[in-house]
Amino acid sequence: MMILPSKKDAIHKMWLYRILEEIADDSYLESVLYFKGGTAASMLGWLDRFSVDLDFDYALTSDNDIEKTRIALEKIFKKLGLQIKDKSKNGIQYFLKYQNEGRSIIKIDVSFPIFSKSKYESQRFVEIDRILKCQTRETMFAHKLVTLMDRFKKTGHIAGRDIYDVHYFFMNGYKYDEKVIEERVGKNVKEFLLELLSFIENEVTEKVITEDLSSLLPLEKFTLIRKVLKREVITLIKDEINAI
């Protein structure tokens, strides 16, 4: 069950669920959109923070699928009364607006092509009573490890939520799929973790953690984790390297 940092975030959560229900009830969309990321993890009980976006892997089978998928998604947005504020011209990405005094934008991001080593399984989402195909937890953890550094390489931005998610997954004893990491970075896991360790030590600051994470956790939890997060992630990665 996804936690809420504050009562106002309940409205955002409601809109996330409305969109997911519509996707799950569309026989075409549920067959090509594979749920992933922080919102999927939170809804499945694999993560204990709030998440604001909807992320999917896309089982692209032909060039015509992209336009067909856009049409199907935009039909849902219109049905729900969501306004498209912006969208990708080439891929499948939307920024949707709903009426609210606070948080009011939902980002939907669909990634393709799918990495061949990623694994998926059908999961029931209890709060909306729907089944969706999702990344397995091991696949998701592997991607989260890579995304922490990959996001910076692509955008110059570091997301505090990436640090938090890696910390949470390690602390709860989750396993990662080594083959997914190797496919994404082109090197073995130990080499990658050594590079990741150096990146965190040199680039991650408390300011980075605060800017992104403060709005995704209740204040008490955020205050507790903020000052120890970097140190503990470094320790956990060092322990993992030593265990390999």
C-alpha cells in the first residue's frame, strides 16, 4: 500500500489509480504495457515511499504499435477528463494535468525497447483489484541500481529517490538480477558496483537527497533517514562488493 506524505497527496494517488484501472481494463494496453518503477514497487508493498509518476516498459512488436498505443492512452485521458499539457513527439511520454490546488501533474513514461534480460510476471494490485504484468522485484532492483548513475549521465541530475530505493531494497534483503545489470552497463557486477560506489561518494550530497526525497516521505521518516542515507548506502554497497 502506497504511503502518503500528507493528506493532499491522496488526490494524486487517486488519479494514479484511475489511470491504472483503465489501462488494466483495456485488453490491448494491458498486453503491451509492463508496469515498473517506484509507483509499481510502492503499490506492491516492495517500497515504503510515495511515488508520483507511472512508468512502463513497452512490448513493442511493430512500428504501428506506437501510434495505436498513443490513441488508446489518449482515449483514456479524455475519458477521465485529464488535460495533456505536453507529450513526446517520437516516443510515448505524457504530462497530464488534473484540477488540484497542490500537486497536479502526472507524468507517464513508456520505455522501449525492452532489455532482453528483464523479467516480468503478473501481479494483483489489491487497492484497485486489477492484475498487471510488472517487472519482477529482482529485475526492478537491478534497474534501480543502474538508474542511480545512468540518470546523471543522461540528464546531469541525481534523484534522491534513487538513493533511497537502493537503500530500502538492500536493507530488506532483496536480490538483484546480475544479468540485467551486465546487459545495461556492459561490464560485470563487481566492476559496476565499484564505479557506483565512487559515484555516490563523490557526487551525492545531502542537498541532492533533500531536494527530491523530502516530498515523498512523511516528515518524521525523512528527518530520520536524510543524514544517514548516503553513509549507509555506501556501507551496503561495500558489503555487497566484498561478498562477490
